[in-house]
Amino acid sequence: MNAPKVDLAKLVLSIMALCGLIAGVFWILRPFLSAVIWATFIAVSTWPLLLRLQKILWGKRGLATAVMTLALLLVVLLPFLGAVGTLINNGDTIANFAKALPAYHLPPPPGFLEKVPVVGEKAAETWLKLTEGGMQGLMDKVSPYAVKVAQWFASRVGSLGVLFAQVLLTVAITAVLYASGEGAVETVRAFLHRLLGQRGDDLLPLIGGAIRGVAMGVVVTALAQSLFGGIGLAIAGVPFAGPLTAAMLILCIAQVGPGLILIPAAVWGFYSLGTGWGVFLVIWSVVAVSMDNFIKPILIKMGAPIPVLLVFAGVLGGLMSLGLVGIFVGPVVLAVAQSLFNAWLKWDGAPPAEAPAPQGPSS
């Protein structure tokens, strides 16, 4: 029999039309993509908590969704209002500190600094140069970098009102996913099954586990480190302990760690609070920085069997490529890619075994 003729022009035009339709959909939904991605990650990470809450609330999904949404709003609004209140209450202190900053002179470096192996002499020499130049010289050296950081931050974050509206939109979409999570997962499962067959079903637990692993390993560890560091700053009486704790949280999520805040605070403590408080801050800083080494691997393994190195690479790469949302997108993409690669290496040509359909974002 003769093979059926293929209308090449019709096929090409159909593919072009389909690609154009997909591009148009993404273009229209582009302002909402960030909120949808964040809402998806929040819903998947907290889905087990929603199910437990639903059991407590007499099996009422609507009531559990309302409680979870209210909790998310409190998590968003309370830090925002607290930050604004802190700035308002300390406005005069911040202004006076800024006015007195150019006249401030750094003290000479401590004697032990030069004795530190490898970096001690260079650090002491740099400290002496900053002492001779005064705070104005330090500000002249730092200002170009500060301007670049401020421009990058402004371009990434935008206006505060837009950011807050985006956060509220994320909470609203999360509430929708809480209410109809099973239907959303079934749609994703059907798409992956259509695309990859039964292997697509196997990816859903991996994706959910990767999201929860990153949420537990990165976010929970960052919260623990920043909270522990902030408590130490408050106990020692370091000024602006609240804003410094918020800065530590951002640095910990970005995988930089709390050392950029705690180490200068410890140095300041030696000169302003005395040797005892300085030693206390050094010990407290060492504990806070080292928490990352033993808490994060345990929490990540609780979420999914993902190598810690893979998560670390995904977090850093995603952060540099996509911004803050890349912290979750990066590890998920790498975990899925690794799973597909391993399945391809082990594939013997036989069709994969049937996988049970997932029951919700917790699958």
C-alpha cells in the first residue's frame, strides 16, 4: 500500500500556529508567572500541614484552607509591619548615626589579628589602611559597589507597593491551590503521562520531594541560623538586632551564611562591649555558621533523596539566573534532570511499570 501523503505546508503552519498560541498565552500570563510559581512551591511545601489541619477541623477543606491562608497573610503582614515600625521608631537614631558616620575613626586592629595564620598579616595591613583613611576613605572605596548593589536591588525588587501586591497575589493563588490541589495535580500528571508515559507519573513524587526538601533544607535552616544569630545579638546588646536578623535571613537563604553579619558584630563587640562579650559573640557566631553543616543535610533527606551538592548547585545557580524564585526552581530542575538521566542509563528497552496516580501535592 502507498504511504499516506503528508501535507508539509499544513504541518509546518500548524506547528507555527501552536507555537504562537503557546507564546501568546505565556505573554499574557507573564505578570502572574512569578506569583504562580511561588504559590505552587508554598502549596506543595505546606500540603502535609494542610491535610493534618483538615483532619483536626472535622475534615472541612474550606475551613482548613481559610486557616492556612490567614496564617500566610500573618506571616507576610507581620514582618512587613514590624519592619516599617522599626524604621519609624528608630528614624532619629538612624539619622544621627548617618550624620556622625563620616567623623567616625576606626580603632587600631587587635593584636591577635596579625598572628592569625595565612590571612592575619594582610588583614591587619588592610585594617591599618582603613584606620589611616578614616571613615570617609572607607566610604569612598565602598560607595561604587554600594551603588551597583542598590541599582541591582532596585531593578530586581521594584517599588514596595508592587512587591506587596505580588505577595498578596501569591497568597490568593496559594489559597486556590489549597482548595483544589488534587485537580491541579491530576492535570500535571496527565500532561507528564502524555509527554513521557508512565515515567511521567514517577516524576511527580520526585518534584514534590525536591520542593519540600529545598523548603526544609534551605528555608528552615536559614530561619534557624538567623533566629539563633539574632538571639545572640540581642543578648549581647548589639544595636539594630532586629534589622540585622532580617539581613541574616536573606543572606542565609542566598547561601551566603550569617557570617557577614555576625563576624563584624563580634569585632564591634570587642571594642564597644568588652572582651567578654566579644568572646561570647565569636563563640555564638561559630555555632550559628556551623549549624548549616549538620541541619541542612538532615532536613533535605527528610524531603527527598536528593544529593546535598545537587541542591546547593541548584540553589546558587537558580538564584543567579532567576532571582529569589530560582532558589526553588533550580534544585527541582536539576533533580528532575538527574532522575531522567539515571532512568535513561538503566533503561533496557522494556516499558516501565505502572505507577499509582498521585492523590495531591503531598504525593
